[in-house]
Amino acid sequence: MADSFATRARLDVNGKSYTYSSLPKLGERFDIAHLPYSMKILLENLLRHEDGVTVNADHIEAVAKWDAARQPDTEIAFMPARVVLQDFTGVPCVVDLAAMRDAVTRLGGRPEQINPQIPSELVIDHSIQVDVFGRADALDLNGKIEFERNKERYGFLRWGQKAFENFKVVPPNTGIVHQVNLENLARVVMARELSDGNGGNELWAFPDTVFGTDSHTTMINGIGVLGWGVGGIEAEAAMLGQPSSMLIPQVVGFRLSGKMPEGATATDLVLTVTQMLRKHGVVGKFVEFYGDGLAHLPLADRATIGNMAPEYGATCGIFPVDAEALSYLRLSGRSEEQIALVEAYARAQGLWHEPDQPEASYSATLELDLGQVKPSLAGPKRPQDRVLLEDVKANFNENLGPLVAKRNGGQDQQVEGFREEGGAQPQAGALAAKPVSRIILDDGEHELADGSVVIAAITSCTNTSNPAVMLGAGLLARNAAAKGLKAAPWVKTSLGPGSLVVTDYLKKAGLLDELEKLGFYLVGYGCTTCIGNSGPLPEEVSKGIAENDLAVAAVLSGNRNFEGRIHAEVKMNYLASPPLVVAYAIAGTVDIDLTNEPLGHDSDGQPVYLRDIWPSNKEIGDTIAATVGPELFAQNYADVFKGDNRWNAIASPEGDLYEWDEASTYIKNPPYFDGMTMDVGGIDDVHGARVLGLFGDSITTDHISPAGNIKQDSPAGKFLVSRGVQPADFNSYGSRRGNDDVMVRGTFANIRIKNLFFGGEEGGNTLYFGKEPPEKMPIYDAAMKYQADGVPLVVFAGKEYGTGSSRDWAAKGTNLLGVKAVIAESFERIHRSNLVGMGVLPLQFRDGENAQSHGLDGSETIDVTGLDDGKARAATVVARKAGGEEKRFEVDVLLLTPKEVEYFRHGGLLHYVLRQLAAKQNA
């Protein structure tokens, strides 16, 4: 380990002596006092990992001399201190590691070479579904169903926990990964024995930094931990000790001032921040929060803001370590020894924040007076589309037209043709009278109409970590129940807390019973509705929706509301605070102005308004003080990795190599390494490709990567039936991410995706041009025909391609379909990286250009030339129509660093790692 700038120093805390890379010592050579907090974390990371090869003195100097105004152009290597995974993305990670053990053995290596080199913890939180709701035994029944559905996956993870070093699993029914990370796993400052370079070890202290296989890993930024979401491919590389290449980022400062007003919640704040930052443009940038407003912002509110970084597009949204961070560590049951280390290290490194300290230099600065925050929702299909509570009714009606245009005899229009922008769209002609479906439920006949709320879910990491909004929801439920109000009978209500701690403080406050009175029974501890695990709607409700093709709504306290994500039958989805979720469950519709219209009527028939039952900020604060304490965290995390009887009863194999079951439809040895040798390929031009998909803007990883339920008549459903799986046992796509046969069949198969081959028609279809006339068929079927023909494929898309969750299968499935390049107007950061990691070339249109501007309709054959084995920063696309007409245009090659070029030559990041390890063993 090199130390070019002589920064190695000692820190004595709690009777222990720690080695650390001293930023103040570096500050004797460079003026680093003005650097943002996050940039100092990057700087320390480089100092500690300097080896003269991956990290050298020039890299350190580049960050030390960081120019806030400079566009990113300098590559550095970042190595996180640990990795955190959730089970939907974690299972395929462990599958890949198991496959790599097989592959490295074939290449002459040893299985034990494939082991996480840094602490890697997986939290099982994505498999619970809301099958049962609205009853006291919902938690137990959903848990039984979960274990029955997923016992094969869970057995595989138990094998992984035994077979791999530095790998731990937090079993089901513990909490959501990001909340467990915040409440228990995060160290803030790490203490670890590291090599001293002379054959021995020494105890080091360094910042806790983390990669997570979920984009909302950024929630941990709220407590000063630098981390962000990555694809499973990049996470696996980090686990295997590989650095992550990145460009030195710009850092946007966000100054907070003032104090939150009465009636406003952390959810309202984060939706406001999200809208502001999306408008400003922070994709690929760090965002850092500071200002005197931090003094009035509890840690839970900070975590809520950090959580939504993917929604405002930033790599991270970080807060500094300060007295509030220490208070939270103490509240959440961390040891006094650890708290003392965090404070001493932060102060010694100049990472400690005081309210009156000088401001850092930032690439740009935004400001928000917290006192101006107003009650808000976001929707109906993007988290950045904030809507004031008073405007929700109008927003619903403005967005209704395109959703019901076909029903009204019109055409399903795209207002701008090629684009699919967010926000309100004009009405598609005059709407006919809104139809009503009459349904019979247990308590009698009811009417469903456009805007009826059929799902009201308190769910997801964004809000369920926050006592203010969770207890606020309980207090509102208490006040509503006291007036005789109930949830509308057609609403599927659910309560999915982020951890066991939340349930305990709701019980302690006497509010869990109050939520149950309104139908919000505990359904499980996991992401549930926010990731599409909302479960089936009651049969009568489903029939009522289908009868008149109703545009019904979901209201949830989540962070994602993309099309087709929440439920296949729900066309409009609004994000809201937990108290507003309860309010809309009572109202039963989003076609209402809750600021002026009554929610319902009390037992005397008098109207009850939202303002009548909304708890005050003081009441919420007093309830938090009386109920939330360290003892709740201590008792719930005492044996966090142990699991219950169901978990410990699951059978799992033994041995260093996994015994693959050829009959399994859950876990399968993937084909990525089939036929792999030690020979490295090149980056070749693409010739004679066909267009698999022609897409508009905001194609999310939900659109690309399979998620949610598997339809029986889909390619994946037909495959499962052919393997003897009954439709009732299909489970979800997410639960089957360990089987490539299922996942590749679901790639680009989202019910809401719109391939512009067919105008505005929804569904994962394409045209196969291998015959005349071209044949319409599912994208998977066409891709397999093209593969049989030996024809490569490309995808065209608009802006923000790959936005959303960090799903590695959005890249893996694209690769397995035979797609060689994706040509888009812009890419979201994680998905672009994942495409590179799987050997799919990301190409970007020049400003102002897209497929439409070049007159492309998808019938063309495509060449991509001039790649020059990855040396070229631009390439030429030649599109040939059937009549011989050619269109040529330049695109940018988004292999952004030399390391990415190297990965691509190897066929992908994992192939690169495998060859490096095998070469080391064979040397």
C-alpha cells in the first residue's frame, strides 16, 4: 500500500489505536478545506487504496484539486467498504458467484477464489406478497405462502451463507433492506484489520461506504454514509475486490433553511426536493445537503430525502455526520464504543459538520425554505411529477383522457407521437360520461368508477423508516375511527412496515389497533406493493374494472409509481405520505379535493374533512418521544441473522460447489460462461442488425426487466407450464431471477411498454422481418428467430432509457436476447453501467436527434461502424431501408473509462474478473 503524500496517521479511541489516512495531513499539501463532504470521502478512499496501479498519486491530486465547475473527465477507482443486497437482485448475484466457482475451476482455478472480499450482507425483503389483507392473521398467512413459494430460493441462499466467506443473510420477516441497513448494518465508520503490506495486519479506521443492489441504497446517505445503488454485476465485482471506475463527479449543493410548517410531512418535503432536482438536472452527479435547516431535520427525514436520490436522478443525496447522526446511532442501539469512534474519526478528518461552519464549494447550488413545503402527492406515473394535494382532482382528470380514449371510441394517442413525457396530457377529445361498474362485496352493492382507489398501501423504505409519518398515520387513523369513518370497501388496504421496530412503537403508542380499525392490518415486512408485490385484487373488484375498462388508482407511500409496476389492473398510481394513504383509503377515490371536500360522514351524518382528523406536529413529536427508544432496536436486532423456525427448517446443500438441479425453475446455472476460454476478444463493428424495439422516452427498468406476476399466455408462462408448473405456482418474475430461462422470456414483456412499431399499442410485441410480410409476435419469440437466423439486434429509445430500479436483469435479458447495442437519447447511470457489464454497447444520439428525427420506423437494417476496438469515442450508424435508401448519423460511444473498454473486450465484467483470478492461480 503506497503513501505518496505521507498521510498515514494514528487515532486513539476507547483504548484502541487505529491507523487511518489523514485528510488534514493531505491538506498541508493541497487546499482541501473547501471540498464538499462527499468529495472528502472519495479522497480518503483513494489515499487508502493507493497502489501505484489502480490508484496513483495523480488520481489523488486530481480529487484534491477538484474544480467545482469542471465537467467530469477524469477517471478514478472507487472501492466500497461493503456491499448490501436484497433478495430479488441478491439471488442472481449468488447464482453468478456459484456459476463463477464452476467456471474458474474449469479455467484451472480453485472454487475458494470466488469469495466476497468485503462484508456482504443480503436482506430478504422482496419476496413477501400481499395475498391476504384486511384481517388479523394476514401476517402469518402471507408468511406461510412466502416460504412455500420460495423455499428453493431460500435453501440456495442458506447454502451461500455457509459456502461463502464474508457473506451473511438477514432472513425474511425482519424488515426492508434499506431500513435494516440504516437501523443496524451501517457502521458510519469502519474498523477492520487490513494488510500492512509486510505480511501482517493492522487495525484501520475508515469511512463506511457501500454499494447496494437496489437503487434506494442511497437512503443510507442520510446518516453520512456514502453509497449508491449498482447493478448486481458491479456489486459482484466489488465483492470480488475489483475497483469500480467512475468519473470524478460534480457535486450540487442543496441549501435547506427554515423549519417545516404545520401539516407538512417528510414525504411532502422529499417530493418537493425530487421535483426541484429533476428540473435542475443531476443525473450522474452527487447532491449534498447543508444549511441551517439541518438543525430542524431529524435523521429519519434526512434518510427519506437520501432514499429518493434515484427519483431525482442523482448518484447520491448525502448529509454530513453531525450531532443528529450520533443521536440516531444512540437511539438505534449502537454501542457507545462505536459512537465514540464515529465522532472521533469524523472530527479528526474534518468530516464533522457544525451549523456555523463555512460552506463548501459546489458545482451548482439550489435552496429550499422548509417553511414553504406544502402537502403533496406525485403521479400518476412518475415520482418526479409532484402534485399539490389541492390539485390532485384536477391532475387525475387531466390525465384520464389518454387512458380511456379507446374506451370512448377514439385512438390511443401519444400527444407528441414519438415521445412519452411525464405530466398531464391533453384530453383525447371530449370524454363520454364516466361509466360505473356495480360490484357486490360482503357488505352490499357498491360502485366503481374512474379514479376509484383500489389499493391503499403503507409500504416501502421511503417512508416506513420515518416515525413521524408512520405514527402520524396511526394518529390520523385513530381520529378517523373515533368519528366512525372506515376505509371504502373496495380498497385493498395494507401495512408493510420497514422493520419490526416500527410495529413495536405503533403498538406501544396504541396505534396499531387504530390502523386495523380502518383495514390497515400488518401484511408483512418487505417492499410489497411498491415493487409490484401487491397481490391479487378481490375478484369482484377485478371484474368491475374489466367490465368498463376503468382507470382506477393506487395510493401508496412508496418511491416508484411507473406504469405497470404496482398492479396490472391499475392505470394510475400516486405516491403519498402514510397519513394521506389512510385518507385516500377512506375517500375511496382520487377524484376528490381533500382540501375542500369531505372525506366522508361521521356517525351523525355530518361531513368530516381531512383537516378535522389531521394530527398536529406537536402531537406527533410527543408520541415519538414517548414511544421510540433504544430498547426497541436492541431487542429486535439481537439475533438479526438467526431467523425463525421456518427459516432454520429449510434444507440446503453442502459443499464449495453448488449442486445444480436441472429440474429447477428457480435456480439455474446461467449460460454466460459457456465455452469461455482464457482468450480475450475485441470490440467489433455491428453489421446487418435488425431493430428489436423502437421505444420512446422514460423506458424504465420495469419496462425492460421482468417484474410482477407471470401471465399464463406469456412466453415465460408457457415455458413454466411446459416444465410442469401450475399457474397457481408461477410466483413472480422477481422470485425467479435465478433462472435465465424464465427471465429472458420476460425481457421487454411489460404490459405497459409501447413499441412504436405499433403506435400507442401497449404490450411486449415486435415485428419479425425475417419473412414477408413482417410478422407480429412477442419480443422473445422474434429474438429467438433472429438468433436462429444469425442476425444481431439493436434497440432504439428516447430519453432516460433505463431509469428506475437497479435491475441487472434489464441488461442480462437484453444480452441474452441477442441485442448488441442500445441507441438512446440518454441513459440512466446504473443501467448504462449494467449494459457495459453484460457486453451490450450503449450508444447515444447527438443532442436534438433521435430515431424520429432520422426518419426511422424500425424496418431498417442497421450497421454500427468505426468502433475501432473501443478506441473511438464516436461511431457511425447506417440505417438501410428495404428500398435501398440509406441514412447515416453519428452517435457517441458510452464506454466512459478505459476499464469499461477492457471489460467490454472480455465480453463483460464478470468474464474479466474470472480471467484475472484464473490467471493468478495459473501463474
